Amino acid sequence: MDRNRISRRDAFTLVELLVVIAIIGILVGLLLPAVQAAREAARRMSCSNNLKNVALAMHNYHDTYKSYPAAYYKNGQNSQWRGYSGFSQILPFIEQGPVYDKLQVDSANFYANWDEGPVEAVRATDIATFKCPSAVVFPSNGSGRENGRGCNYAMSVGTNIQWANDKLMNGMFRADTDDARKPEISMRDITDGTSNTLMLSEQLCGDNNSGELIKGQSSEVRSSVAWSGSVNNAADVEAYGVACDAITGHLSQNGCHWISPEPTQTLLNTVAPPNWKYPNCQTSGSGFSSDRDGVYVARSLHPGGVQAALGDASVRFIGETLELSIWQNLGQRNDGNPVTLP
């Protein structure tokens, strides 16, 4: 045997293995953000498609009834907060005709309260068109009032804090609170132009846990801070946000139901900018999110802004740095200040 022959090495050394593992770790670290960005882009596209379908359903409803649905409708017992959302009226136009038929039967033609037993099963229907894939899912109770499967889109009632007074609702939708006039508006009422008026945008679901605040972007509602000042004054809006941020009492059922007529369920306003740095806030206390006047902001988990459907059914991504006055004008159907988004 030749003692000078160099022996063959059959395995990597520990140092070599560590180097390979380090290289793999670096590659994963470089690729993971790209993979996550691609996934979010796909989710955002799906969200945009959902919002587009809801907006087109509003137009198909208008073609059929010559008006858009109201922001909400009182039930047969003349209750506002226990009435029915505008979304409940467009179900046949998003291929949910059987759900609408069941709702009509179970509620005795919208006489019953939406939150009570006869409507329990139908209000728990999971409707994917009303949900954004990027949003956190509402943790449904499975039964009772909080048995909804979530709703991430909301109809705009404009630049005002009103929920109970439809006379001040200046958005694409107004409410069924004035028995002297028809609550629905038609295309001719949008004098600023449908392409210059916000129809729909996004909201986030709560965690159904009023004992602990959600960290980060949230549509949870702080309760309660009285409003003072003007909604058209940025300093007053800022001051309200600061006051709301200072309290921890809150409601966490937001984004629970597509059937419910309240803000943070199916309605929002444009008083404050998208993804506002301050929380949603109502002006007085309530037991459910959120049948009170307040500031209810468009929010999403998309980086940098929210998806929004305009009155012409086009869908745009609105940056959270958009100037407040532009956003407020976009929210109003007839203020005489039509805006063109950048």
C-alpha cells in the first residue's frame, strides 16, 4: 500500500455545512419578501374584483329600480339599528338570490329584527363577495347576535358624522330616517359626477373581544367621545382623533355582519382619511358596533392605503397619504367640488 496516497474525503466538514446553511438562509431571506409581496398582490387583486362586483351590483339595482339602495332600511317595527343594510338588498345582483329569498321569508318580509332568532341562520351565511382576502376573519360565535361571518366593505354616507339623521348624509347613500321622502338616491342626484364620488371602500373586522385592544390597524370603535367643531376643519378632526386615542373603552364586533345597517358593519364616512392614525370613535355609548354618530374610517391591511369603488363602478387604490380635503370632497355627491384622483 502506498502510504503517500492522500485519503479520499467522503463528507463535508462542519464548517462547510454551516456555510451552505448560511447561504440558504440568506437566499430565503431575500426571496421571502418577494413571495409575500406576490401573495399580497394576488389578494389585493381578488379584493378589487370583489369590490368591483359589489359596485356593479349597485348599478344593476339602479337599472332595475331607478335608484341605488338606501344606506339602510328600518324594519317593519320602525327600528333603525335593527333594520337592514343596503347590502341585503343587492343580494340577488351578486348571485345570492336564494339567500335573499330566505331572508325575506325568515324576516317576514323584513318585519323582524335582524339580530333575533328568526334571522339567525340566514345572517350567518358566509358571502365571499363581501370579504377581502387580506383582512383578518371575524371570529364568529356560531350562534347569537355575533354569529356573522364578516363583511369588509362598506357604503359611503359622505363627509359627516351622522348615522341617525339622513338629512346630513351627503354621500352616495343616505338612510331611511325621514318618512316624508324617499331614502334612495338616483344617478341624477350625484351632481358632482359618479366618477368623482366615492361609493364603497374597505373596513376591518374586530376580534369580538372587548377586553383587549387590537394592536395596529383596526376598525374597532372607541366609545365614547362627544364631537365638537366642524368636520371640514382638519384641526377639529385631528383633535377628535387625539381624544379618542386617549380612551381604551371600545366595541369589537365591527365587520361582523353584511346584514346589519350600522357603521363599521356596512357603512363608513369620509370625515377622516383612509387608514387614519387614530381609531374609529362614536360620540356616545352603545352595546353594539356601532349605532351612533361618529367617525368611521375606510381601513384595510393592504400596505399604503385602501381599495375604493367610485360611483361609476371603477375601482381605485387610494393612498393613505391623500390630502384630507380631497378625500372629503370625494365622499360628497353634491358639494360642487368634484375631484380627480391623482
